[in-house]
Amino acid sequence: MPRLNWLATHTLPGDVLLQSWLLEHGISYSLTQRYVQSGWLKRLSSGVFFRPGADEDMQPGWKNALLAVQEQQALPVHLAGLSSLAYQGLSHYLQLGHAQIWLGTKGKQALPKWFKNFSGQNWIFCSSSKLELLPEQDLKKIPVEGKELMASTVELAAYEIVDAIGKHISFEHVAELFQGLVGLSPRKVQSLLERSHAVQTNRIFLFLARHHGHQWVNRLDESKIELGRGKRQVVQGGVYDEQYQITVPAILGKADE
């Protein structure tokens, strides 16, 4: 009974609970099975359970799953890109709820199968493999419908959507989003871009900032940012931007005079 009281006190209906975490808190395999049999827990998959609520049809949501891998497994995965911007109030282009959820992972970090296949959830994985993340600077906890989730800062989220152009999002969509990013920290942007070895991403990021006339871009030292050499074709049938040597959608570029 003491363990059941502890479980009732430290978890909420809908919480995803991993057997490894339960063991750490004195709830053995056999005790977990007893809780399942008595209805205190429900099984999602092998070694993965959730606490049911008054509504028998209630199922845990993506937030519960993400919180479990972040806090119970301590895996380096965070709410990223478009989703991070949306839940920080900076995107009107994402319907919150059952839409695609963007996640940032460290390199090719292997996530558990139960998580990747969670309730048919459509995860969008963006791995900034050419960026050295500094978790204490690039990540923050944000409130998402009653949960505190680790997410990318606005600056990192902006970088993640630029890096995803042509893979998960269009150039035009990112350009619309960038229009509202007037309050980015030049110090944080400088740090991000100095750590980034993704030449094309760096160029597009700077192009969009200057295209929208954001004041923070004027405080960046581009000489410390890896911009490479030579032309890069980012979009088909676009126009060429001389400053950053990239093709951009015609609606954003200035035609040669």
C-alpha cells in the first residue's frame, strides 16, 4: 500500500510510466503486474505503462510520451522547430493538438521503439548533425498543456526550421515564420551560427534575417560564421542572391536589373 500511495501522489492520470523508472522507486516487476491486474496501471507495450483516469477510454498523449523519455530515460530529445515555435506563441501556421510534432535529437540518437510508434503519432525528427548543441544554452523548459517539456529556444527553433527546408518544410513557409522573429537574441544567434558547419543553413538564416530587416542581424559578426564558397542552388527556378550566393524563391529575391 505505501508504494501505491506513492504512485498516486507522484503521478497523474495519463502519465506514461516506464518499468525502469518504477523499479527506481521501489515498484518491482511483480508489483507492477499486480497494479495492472487491479486496474491502477494499463500496459502500453513491454515495459511501458500509463496511469488511467476516470474515463476508461482515456489514452496518454504525445506530451506524456515525450516527458517520459526526457525525464525517466534522460534521452537527449526535445520539442523542436515548428512545434517549439508554436508552443512559445510564435507560429500561427501549426494546428496544435494532433498535428505533426517536431522533435530534435542528438545525431542519430536511437529512440525506443514504443516511442517512435506511439499511438500512430506523426513525429518529425530533425537532427542538426552539423551543429554542436549546448543544452544549457540552446534548450529550455516550456509549459505545454500542463506539462513542462524540454524544448529548443526560439533561436534554435529558428535554426531547426531553416535546416529543414526542402525536407520537412518549404522555403516560403520558413520565410513567413521568420517575419515574426523580431526579438531573437543576437548573442544566442551568433553562438549558434558559429557552432554550425551547415553552410547552406547559415546562409539562408542570414538571408532571411536581412530580407525581413531584423535589427538583431546587424549585431552579428559574419566573419566568424562558416559561409563556405561558391554558389548554392537551394530552390529550382528561383532568383540568385549575390550577397549569400544562394537561389531563393522569386517572391523573396530581387531580380537582376
